[in-house]
Amino acid sequence: MKFIAVYDKDTKDYSGKDRLGFLENAKEIHIRQTINGENDIEFDLPNGDDKWAIVEPERIVGYDGKYFRIKRIEGKHISAATLMQDACRTHIQHIDDMINTPANKIVEGIFATTPYVTVLTEQEIRALGLEPVTDSIDFFEQSKTTPIGCLNILMETLNKYRIHSEIYIDNRKIALVRKLGKDRGVRIDPKYNARDIKIEYTTYGVITKLYPYGKDDLPLGEIQYIKSPNYDIFGEYEAFCNFDEITDADDLRSAAEYQFSPDNIDRADVPKYSVTGKHLSVKQEIFLGDTVTVVDRDNGITSKQRVIMVDTYPKAPEKNNFQAGRPSITIQEGWNTSFAASQYLRLRKNGAAQELKTSALEFMKKNTDVTVENNGEYQKIAQYKTGAMFVSPNGMYAVAIIDGKIKIGAADKSRDDGWNWIGVFGHGDGSDWATTYLYTNLITIMSENGKLKIEDNLITMYDGNEVLRFQAGYNGTRYVFELYDESGKRSLYMDDNGNLTICGVFMTGEDGEARTVIDGNGIKSYNEKNQLHGLVSNLDKTWGDLNIFYNGKEIFRVCNEGAGSVVVSCISKEVIRLSDIRNALEGTWYYKGAEIATKDDIESLQAQINALKGM
């Protein structure tokens, strides 16, 4: 009985010496493979199993001669990816041009700095019953990338030369081959050896009439289109395709006809056909890339289809599932699809030099792939030095990109080009096309939910209740900068003379910080302990008091008691009282430590002196 083995993360030897143990109780083991995609193993390990002690992320697990690196642990479920994903960890600073180089040699150059990956030789590939890709092409320099990133670019480059390629992976061994699998005579029939069969057949995205254009809109000829061999079957579905570097009419026709060629795996004139289900026959095992015969009994169709995914359960073959054919697209994708056929250029050899024609070299340099940052993640997109134009589904609006400028327009039949270009992002050269302005008097810029708008000279923002909460700019009569509360009342505004009005509370700091708070006509100062500390005015908002506090304790106060009376207090003791009736000093006063005599004190002392004199 086979069990999953566990090895340390840096293991290179799987003979058993470095093995940490076996996961005897692993359940639901299955290996999933897709062409040029997934190559993973997944399984469950019961909670409480003592072998959890050796299960850690990045450790290697092996099953039936295949090895994978643990990438995810979710509850009792464990997922591990092919060791070839280790190649993603290697950083390639720069790879030089490899001009007129066999594709298999380019693969060797890509993985030259990845010591834990072995690229199979031509002889080793042929020994497996596979055909290596040895066509000579031009692979242009790459920087700041990974081996896997370079391999993707290589395969896309081959596709532009109408050379199909697929990746063969065997643990740390890799090869680029023309096609995986073979026809083993397997027949998928729901009546005998399959169940849960689901067949999808859709014509969304089918193109049967193609208008190709070469450089400078070079037309095909007097008849500017070609028809698909399937035109009479599916009807007329038009599209166009640009081949911007083709200057020869024969080359243009060859490139266009390839879009309808049986040799083109992505030909545009055939429906998408996909079959998924469970393959129940252990005696007729199917492998990734194999060609199988699929019997569609519901529609009475028998066809040859390619296996593009296998999900194998070694201990439960009844759960094995597969996908064959070409994956279908959704209705929405069908409506939104744009024709993006592989741009094939006929390869012309230059005598014994075996060099590509110049136009092909220029084409490859102009249309490459770049990796860009998108919200913290990295995504590969096509890079073009030519222009592009995108039209809305209703044909009323368009965005054009040319020479590094983004132009926004609306349909206008009165214009020569049919568009009223109302604004451009980018640097211009003084022409009408290259204006550097986006005219807000002609268009409205707004957020996705429509709450933020820029119209003419004014910026506004509304809340979910459609209440104006902010505006800035010129409203037609005056310049404004205003905030509003949820009732629509102005809470902060500034005039064009710089006068600022705050209708709410003004604070110089947050709670827990030393701060001063102005609320209405009152002022309060606090220390970091949230105690009154410093100048305080109108504490009770009754008499217009002026106070000084120290760590929450009042030490000085000037109080207006009304009726013309003013009282000055120190540490809660009244020391001065001023009124329209009398002025008085209360209490005992001292100057430089000596007590100060009051008028009453002096009069009392004089009375005592006079009394003594009378004696």
C-alpha cells in the first residue's frame, strides 16, 4: 500500500535517508493536473493524528514517485504544489537577447541560474515519446523577472510564429514539447464507463468573416475580407484584426487565413466544446493531453477531444474526474469578447543566414509582455508601441490610446473621423489631437457611485441620502470651500478673503492629549490626563467667567455675578470684590511675606492710639 511521505524542505535525496515519516492516515488523496497549469496534490489528515508533528508549510511530500511542496494548511486539509513552482522564487535580473536560437536552447538559458531545475535534452524528451520544440526564433532581453515568467513569454512568442508548445513537468525536470499525451484509443461513453457527464457547446465568440488590416490600414485587396469554411454553417459573424507590421498583401492573407486554419488551436471560427465528468474505467486510464473519443448520446455526436485536465484519486478511482475539449465561455464573456487572434507572420529565410525578415523582428520588439503592480499584486499585460481604441457596446463613447496619450471621445457623425474628442490625458504637441486639457465643462467626472462629481469649476460630494456634504471651487457667483452636516447645514466654510468659520467644536488635539477646545463662546484647556489645565472661559456659560486651572484644580477666577458685581477669587477664596456700591478687599493680603493692613485695620489702630492718648 502506498502512503504519502514527508521530507524536509531542502531535501534533494528521496531514497529514504532524509524521509521524516509517512502519513498513513491521509484521506481523500488526489492529484490535479492541467495543461500548462496546475500540478498539485491535495489530501486530508485527521485532526489529532500524531503525524501532524512533521507536517509544516514548505516541507516536501511524495506520492507514487511525484513530489510536491506544502503550500497551504486549512484545518485538516493540506495542499501542495509541484516542485517546479520553486522556479518562481528565483530572481532574474537580466537575460540577453537570444536571436535565431532553438526554443529548447532558450529554455536552457532561462533556467541556467536555477540549479534545482533540470531541463531535459532532446534525446531525453524523445525517449519519453514526446517531440521537443527546436524551432529557431528570436527571444529578446528580459529584466527583473523569474524563470517561469520568461517561459511564459517564450511560449507566447512561439504562438505568434504559429508554433504550439506545452510544458512537460516531472518533479524538478522540465521540457518544452509540441504536445502532451497521445491517442490511446480511450472511449468516453456515459453508457459504459463514465458518469456525471456535462457537455457544453457554445458559439459565443465565433468569427466567420474577418477583415484583416496591415500596416497603415493596408487592406486585403479589392475584397477586403475572408470567409471562414464554417461561414455557411454558423452564419455571418464579422470582426477585424490588425497586423500592424505586415506590409505585404500575401503575408496579410496568410496571417488572416491562419485564424481559420485547422492547425490553429485557437481558431476563431469553431464553437467552444467542453466535456467534464467522471471516468470510471481503471483499465482505460487517461492521461493529461491524451486524445479521447467522446460520445454525446443526448445530441448524437461522437468526436475526438483533447484531455485538458485530470483529477486522479489513487485510492478511490470512482472519484476520478476529467475535462476534455476547449473550455466554454460565459454569455457575458461572449458579449464582451474582442477578436484577439494570434498575429502570425510568415517566416521568411534570408539565404544561408536563416534570418527572419526585418518586419518580424520589429514586430516582436514592439509587442512584448510587461509585469505591472495592481493594488499590491503583480499582473502581466501586453505592451504595445502602437495605438489602440476601445468603443463602448452602444457605440456612443470611446477611449483611444496613441503615442502615450489617452483620449476620450463621444460619437459625432459631423466629424471627419466620426468622433468628438473632448479631452486627453498626456503631453501634447499643440495640435487639436494632442491637447493636454480635459474639459470639465463638456464632461462630468464622477466616482463609481456618483456621489463625487467634478463639473465645470465646482467639486461636490453628496452622502447616501443625497445631502450635499462638501463643495469647493466656483459655483457661478462666488468662490466656495464648504462642509455641511447630515442635515445640510454649513459646518465649516471659508470665503475668498481667507476668513474661516467653524460652526462646531474646534479642538487642537484628541482626547488624552494636551489640547484647547473652543465650543460656541466657551474655551477649555486640558492636560494629557484629561484634566482642566490652563485658561478656561465661560465654564458655566452663565456669567462670562475667566478661570485658570492647574491639574484639574481651579487656582484663579474672575466672575461676573451680575448687577455690576465682579469677584476675583484665588484657590476658591474671594479676594477682591468690585461693584457699583463699593470696592473692597476681602481676607488677609500679604506683600513679600508681610501682612498688608487694610483701611479698617488702620482706623482700628488709630482708635486704639486715640484711646491711649485719652488715658
